[in-house]
Amino acid sequence: MPTFEIISFVVLGALAWLWFDSIHVREIGVRAAKAACDAENLQLLDDTVSISSLRLARDDDGRLLLRRAYAFDYSDTGDDRCRGSVVLLGSHVIVVNVGRREAPHLTLLH
């Protein structure tokens, strides 16, 4: 078998693995976002997450894994839309952010 065909099969296999792995990890991200929203009495809007970054990172054991960050929208009243995020290293959830940030109270000095 020519070298080009072997390389093509390896690349196609790697892309198929990445696609299937990404679907699996995305579902973990959706479950983590839902759980965080439920814990804070928030509503996960659209019931989905969207990828915002993908890069390589090392875990605590030094293994090289894919680090994926997903963004999602949630609401506390049903009338607003806030942005949250969930970060996974491999298939492990590292952090979920659904914190509401209050606008700082500014005092004007004269």
C-alpha cells in the first residue's frame, strides 16, 4: 500500500476519533452546565453548550490531553440572558462558571 494512502487512513481515523470524542465530551459539558444551573436555581437556555476554545494541556500526571472550553447561556429570571462557561480537560470537568456579577457601586468624588 502506498505511503500516501496509509497517511490518509491515519488522518481520517484521527479526525473520526476527534469527532466522536468531541460529541462525548460535549454531552459531559451539557450535563455539568445543567447541574450547575440547577444547583443555583438558574435556567440553562437552549439546553446546549458551544465550543469556545480547544487546545492541548497537561493533567496532574503530565499526560497531554485536549482542554475544551464551552460557553452556554443561562437565565435567572427568564427575561435575561447571561453567559456561563464550562472547562473540561480530557473528559473531566475542571470548572463551571455560572456566577452572576453585580455591577460595581461607584461613588463619585467631587
